[in-house]
Amino acid sequence: MTISIAENVARVFERVRVAELENGRREGEVSVVGISKTFDAQAIIDAVSAGITDIGENRIQEAEMKFPNTIGGFKKHMVGHLQSNKINKALRLFDIIHSVDSLKLAKKIAFSGGNDKEFLLEVNTSGEESKFGIKPEETLDMLSEITGATGLTLSGLMTVGPRSTDESKIRSAFRKLKSLYDDASALNTKGIDMKYLSMGMTNDFEIAIEEGSNMVRIGRAIFGERSIGRIDW
């Protein structure tokens, strides 16, 4: 086992545990998804051996190359933007897709037989044009439209925090998603089953936990620095 990954996993778990306890959350309530983008299959094996149970990838092509060469059971997450021409591959490779962002995409997923998977609706709560996701004010209507038109079950919401060192902006983005999550949870609509509030990455996951996240997506704090252009997971 690569010692640095094992040590990093232990540190992340401890930071998550402390954030849970400090914010009145149940220990173990927050899931950690290790984002292995640009790292090889051995890095995934090492992370899983250290206790990571969920692995996320941004790109279909990378997952296709790496997942067959891994060992150990782990849940596979698609966290990057999903192109409609790659839906079939995504459904074959992943257990949960975080990036449903339109009714059109959801219909294509349903047509491709994705009803046995879990899906999150991606919401752009930062307002940054460079990010994917629907507008916050469209979220509740979109949830109902997707479940009504496709029969898919939507299991949660996901957002990427703003690229900012301004904590107030980060908190605002996360609070928007938590408010939408609570509103969606209160809907008595078939197909809306809010289990996952996926927000928080390496730079801001403790803030996300404070604001209610129960799933954080951690790359750099587990796997180390990347040398290729990337989102700073």
C-alpha cells in the first residue's frame, strides 16, 4: 500500500469526523467519495484498502481504462459532466451519476435503461458561467418534470462550490443547495427520494459539512497534487 495515500485517507476521515461532531452530526453520517481523476488504478486500490468505499471519476474514458484493473468492492460515482452520447457507457460503468442537469439528458438516460441506477440533479448555486448545472430557481420544477416524464428516481442534489477564497460566498452556495434539498425532501412526489446532498471538495468540505452536506468529494487531500489541468477536487 502506498503509505501517503493511507495516511491521507486517515487524515481526511479524522477531519470529517471532527466536522461531524462539532456540528452536531452523527458520526459516520457523511460519506467520502475519493476523486481519482488522473491517478492510476493502483491509487484507487490503495485508497480502497485504506477504507474508502466510494470512488469518483470525471471522465468516461479514464474510468473505462482504470476500473477493470482495480480490486476490492467500491461504489462508482460519475461526478463530471455527462455527454448524451456517452450515456450507455456511463450506465455500464457507474452506480451513481451526480450530474443530471436537464430533462433532455434524463429522458435519454431513461430510454437507455438507467432506472436501476442512482441519480443526482446538478445545481449551479454559485452562478458561475463556467459551471454546469441548472439554476437554483428551476430545481424543484425540474425534479418533478424529470420524475414525471422519465420514471427515474432522483436521489439527491449536487453542486460545485464557487472558485473563491471568500468564505461567505462558499457558504451562500452551499446554503442554497441545502435549502433546496430540504424543500425537495418535503415534496410528496413519486421518484424524488432525497438521500444525498453532495457538496464539498478538498478546499471547502468542512464548510460544506457545517452547512449540511452528507457526501463530500475529495481528490487532492487523498491522492495528492495533480499535474494535469483540473477542477480542484
